[in-house]
Amino acid sequence: MSFATLLTQEQVERIHEASLEILEEVGLKVRYEPARELFRKHGCSVDGERVRFPREVTEKYRKMVPSSFTFHARDPKFDKTIPQDSPVIITASSAPDIIDPVTGHERRAESGDIARIAHLINELPGYDVFSISTLADDAPADQFTVSRLYPSMKYCLKPLRVTTTNMKDTLSVMEMAYMVAGGRDAYMERPFLTHHYCPVVSPLTMDHLSTENVMFFAEQGLPVYPTIVPNAGLTSPMSMAGTLAQGNAEFLSGLLLMQMVKEGTPTIYATLGTVADMRTGAYTSGGIECGMLHMAFAQLAHFYDVPCGGYIGLTNSKVNDAQAGYETGMSAIGGLLSGMDMFNIGGLIDALKTFDFAKAVIDDEVALMMKRMKRGVHFNDDELGLPLIKEIGPGGSFITAKHTISRMKTEAVMTKIADRDARTIWEKKGALDIHARAMKKARDVMSTNTAPLISAEVDAKLREKFPGLVAGDLTPIA
């Protein structure tokens, strides 16, 4: 399949060369001492916290990355490998707030909300991976991440994407995962958690805790990947070309870290590049420039033969309105056409700060449309249908033809949220707008197939192992 391009091949190669120059002459501030030692051992120049990467070192190790990445699930039928299975649709994650599905007012998210969301994502067909959508304000101080992971595993069998804080947090998360899997060995055979971090903080700084976690999971041979997040005008140059050069250098530094830990470690060229609104400094994840940067980063990923994706299809809108729709759709389709494999797209509004159930349901339908577009046009003699066209002839009808009947449910997306009825029929059904229809769908999902996906025996062991663990129960939306 051919992809749309924003950059010429010459421009892609120039950005690559610029990134090599940045890494060699400017380098990164690396705060984590074991990472500095790892870089030194593999031929990099280390001066205090500053690490510089010789061109030949970068070129050697960046070629070691596999060309695919697999998201494993507790149920193998949900496994996804990119780029083969792209587009893989993942929820956007870690919002502190939620639009309460009963009152419609914004509030802090809690672990019970995660249970609801996990079940919703498990049931909606457009989503492939659940990246835990919100934080949990009710989490005990020493159980920050397990309070999010527990309700996620309790109600979702699809691959889970998680982020931990420090190493103590990481080990607690892994202990919980081992228990659910039936032991460490069983988990290692099917590692259903994919770990995600932002070890490189723009501009050009490798932090401590995220870097430690990336090194830990790469060494263990468990799925992990980093995301780079340059923000033009604030943490990268106020130009797309400069932001691409710096962001690409930051990606390469993370790639080198992982390959130096363990050669052949899979990763994803994952991005959330933005151009700041310099009138206020606003974080413009809904801007068209966010989509354009993702398109360009996808070209760079193809240049390196690495699967790619990122946070795209986002919105700055505070409500689930037309702005939310066009900001989501425009950048998402740009990313799809440019060959992105993974999309963190579902459910968040207000520049990643708030989860909205209706938005998640609508984004599921957007995801199904994206998957349909990726399938493209099937092209053979039967699809071309020349004998049928000749048989029906001028003025005829194709509606009863076997050719039509056999394709009526597969050739086009059968939308359930987007309304296509005549106005009179729409009015008879209550004249509901798309937000109301999506909330009705969310409520319907919340009332069916809501049994926990962890056995009572395992659940009891988890609660014994983690005293004070949140209830993590799913309460249907009234």
C-alpha cells in the first residue's frame, strides 16, 4: 500500500542527517547514571551528565531494531502486531478528570471509573488496546498504579498499556500481573502488559525514573516503548522542520538506549509532537499541526523500517462537540494516510485532561471507519463487476443482485452512532444528537456482560497480597 507524504525523500534524509549532527555535537543530558555508563561502554562520549553519540554508533545500533511490535493480550484472539494489523487503535490515557456519566459534570476520576471504561473498551470492536484512560484519585498512596491496573484487568481481556512511576511501583505491577497470569513463567509466555514511558524529556534530556524503567523492561525482554513529545515554541524550535530534527534525535537516543541494553529489542517510533499556541502557550494537541508532525514522523519511521504511532486524533475542546469531531477526524485521517500503525485516539477531551464516555463511543466508530479506509478498494474481476453492469444495463437496479446482497454488510461501515435517517424518522426516535446517542450506547454496554474477568479465587489472592486495594467494581451507568 502506498502512503501520503508530507516530506520529500530528500527532506527525510536531511532530517536524519540533522539528527545525527544533534546527537554527535549537542548530545543529551542523561540524568540516570547507569544509562550514562551504558552509553560510555558502547562508544559514546560522556562528560558529566552530557552524553554525545558518535555518528557511527547511532548508525550501528539504530539498524538493530525489528520491523514489528506485538501487543499481547490475556486472550490470544486480541493479540495485535504492527504494522501487519494496523491501524491498531489504543485509548488515549492518564487523564486526571472525567465527565461524570450521570451528572454530566467534570470531576476527578476514580478506580470505579476505570472499571467502567475497561469494560467499555473490551466490548467496543474498534479498540484494540486499553491504555488506562484515567488516573485514580482514590488510590492509596502506596498503590498508585496497581489501583489503575486492577480494575483494568478485572474487566478487559485486550492488551493493556501501562506506565509506572518508580521501580517499587513497577515491581508491584509485575507481581499483580504474574498472579493474574498464573505465575511469572506463564506471564513471560504471554506478557499482556505493554509498558510505556517518556524517558526523553524535550529538549534533549533523559530523565531518571522513566529511563530506569525502560532499561528494566528491555533487559527482561518485555514489551516496552518510549514516546517523544516535542512542543514547538516551548521545548523545541518554533518550526516544524526544527521540531522534526530535534524530535527525531530524541527518538533515536531512546532507540539506542534500548538496543544497547539488549540488541534486537522491539520498539515503536511513538510521538506526540505539537506546535504551541504562542498567544497563550496552550498545549494544542487538537491542532492540525499535531497531525502534520505525526505524518512527517511516520515518514521517518518508514525510513528506519520501524513501526510507528502516537497520540493523534485528539482535541482541545472542553465538550464533545463539532470542534472535538473535526479535530479528531482531520489529524487521524492524515496519520492513517501517511502510514501510521498505532493511534492513541479514544475518549479524551480538553487536551488529554478529561475522559468522556460519549467521546469514547464516537471514537470507536471513527476507529471502524479508519480500519475500513485502511482495507482500501478490493480490486479483481469479480469486484469490478463488468458482467453485472452489462446485465443490469441502463435504468436498472442493483439492489436485489446477489453481488449486492453478498457485500451489503462488508463493503461499507454500518454506522450505529452516526445518524443517517430521514429527519422525520430521526425526530420520531427522539431527535437525539450524537452525544446523546453515544451515551445511550455506553449505558447499554454497561448493562450487559459485566461479570469480572478475574476468577474469585485469584481476586481473593490479589486482595490478600495488596491490603487496602481499591474495590475496582463496575457500577452500571444509571
